[in-house]
Amino acid sequence: MKWSWKIARIAGIDVYIHVTFVLLIYLVGISYWQQQGTIAAVATGIAYILTLFGCVVLHEFGHSLTARRYGILTRRITLLPIGGVASLEKMPDDPRQEIHVALAGPAVNFFIAVLLYLYLSVGNAPTTEEELSLTGGGFLYRVMLVNIFICGFNLLPAFPMDGGRVLRAFLALKMDRNQATQKAARVGQFLAIGMGFLGMMYNPFLLFIAIFVWFGASMESSAEQLKSILSHASVRHAMFREFHTLSPHDTLAKAVELTLAGSQKDFPVGTRNELHKVLYHSDLIKGLQEKGEHARIGELPLQEILSTDINEPLGPLLERMQGSPAQMIYVTDAGQTVGLLNLEHLLELIRIQQAVEAHQISKNH
């Protein structure tokens, strides 16, 4: 994610913080200063926010380490002002495993809340009405209550919360995963409508959450539909066989000539059966501006190019492309390069498949 800084690497997983999170800390500090006017109050407020997001990080590690048990790696964990995001390679295909991964995050927050409750109970500290709130009372009481809130909120049966994934997984035990996702997404959107009405009448913050839930459900539904479409196709259905390659010794002028002569904009660099780099159109334009048309292609900072077998399913391949900056892949068959595949052709195949499915549905009705 852009504008993110790496702050730690824990259990083999990189933890990043988004620049907007720093802005949140600043706003919290200003708020406490305006309310109480002391450095101690500001320090307490910032410590509370950092502790809160420490619990969020532990929540995301609950997901990540449970997913690792099933052979699924986590690319990174990113802290945002609205919470944390664990970028898993994918969710488990087995519904039971998905339930375990989804519940692991809220379970961490529940465990933290229980530990704090036991500690506070042993201390025999009196509990006042002020302490039983998220904004007032003792430091540890607020941390305990926030963890209970995080646990409960994430168990709402709506995407992108963990409860939505649990609902989808339970439905997938009895039906196709795509159908289960569509049903779970509709439940989430129904819940979002209810939150929206409550938000307009009582609390505008609920309206914000409703919008967040609605779009989360829509995105999950679209992503699963896409995955369903791609599960029936392989690389051979989306690749193109006619393409040009460039040598590192060719000039940018030759790349311009080939670009203007046809529809190909990005060019693999090397020989047809030994392709290691790719010249993207944006890099070509930047090279022309900085070095001129007589510069050699090998002088530019070329990007890596991935490879795939002609029979690889498109679903797993798309997941690989999403985890890599490479947007072009060369296709091999028995060790020989037979074609290219890029996101443009992949999206074109998706549009065609969606049109075919829409026609079949209308025909059946």
C-alpha cells in the first residue's frame, strides 16, 4: 500500500503503518491538550491509542498465524486509522479452515479482555459508572472495553468483518462458494441498510459504518464472482500469440516504431525463449523524456516479467499477479514461449464471460 512505512517484522511478517495513522495520533494529542491542557494528558491519550492499535495488530496476527497453519502466507499487516489489514495470499478454500482463520482475530481480543478483567478483579478496584465507558475511566478498563467492542463488531455477519466470512463459510458447507458469498453479501447489505437508518436518526457515525459495510459486501461479492468465472478458464483462453520482443541493445526509437505500428504497448525484453524483463509503456515514455529516443533499452530500469504454463488456471494466476508489481506474463508450453498475457486481456476475457453468463441467465428466465 502506498504511503506506508515498515515499522517492524514479527514472526516473519512485515508490519507497516500508513501515513494517515500518524495524522490520527496528532489529532488525538491535540484533542487531549484542548481538553486538559497538560503534557501528561497528551501522553496518556497517545499511549491509549497506541495500546488500542497494539491490540489491533495482535488481532491481525491471530488471522495471519492461523492462516499459516494451513499453508497460507501473509504478505504484510498495515495499520490504518480505521483499523488493521492483514494481506493474506488468499482465504482458505476449505470452509472449516476459513472459519478458524476468521474467528482467530476476535478470539485474540476476547482473550485480552478476559485477561484484563481477571487482573482488574484480582486488584479489587471499584468499578464506577464512569469507568464503564469507552471514553472515561481507568486506562485498563477502557482497553478491556475496547477489546470487547472490537471482538463484537468484527463478529457482525457482514463483509468485510470477520463475521461475514464466518457466515459465508457456514453457508459454503452446504452450497457452492460463489452462491454462499452472494447470500452472505446480501445479509451484509441488509444489515448496512438498517445501520444507515439508525445512523440518520440517532448517530451519524453509524451511517459511516453502514457505507463501509455496504461497499465491503459489494467488493467481496464481485471478487468471488470474478474468481468463479476464472475457475473455469486457463491461461490458454486469455493469452495472445502474436507479439513482438525487444533486445536490450535496441533503441527506444524501435520501441516507439512498434508501438505506433500496432496495438502492443508493453514489450518483453530478451530473445523469444529467454525473456527476463519487460518494457512497460510508462517506462518507455519516461525513458524518452530523460534519455531520448537513441538510448538503449538496456539502459532503462526494466521490471521483472513472470512466467506461467499454458494450462495454469486463471484464478491462482490472478492471485499471483495481484501479489506482484509485474503486470505481464509470458506463457510457456513444454519449455517454449507461446504467448503473452496481461491484465488488459484478462479483463477482456472476464467481460466476455460475464456477458455470456448474463445471456444464459436471461434465456433461462
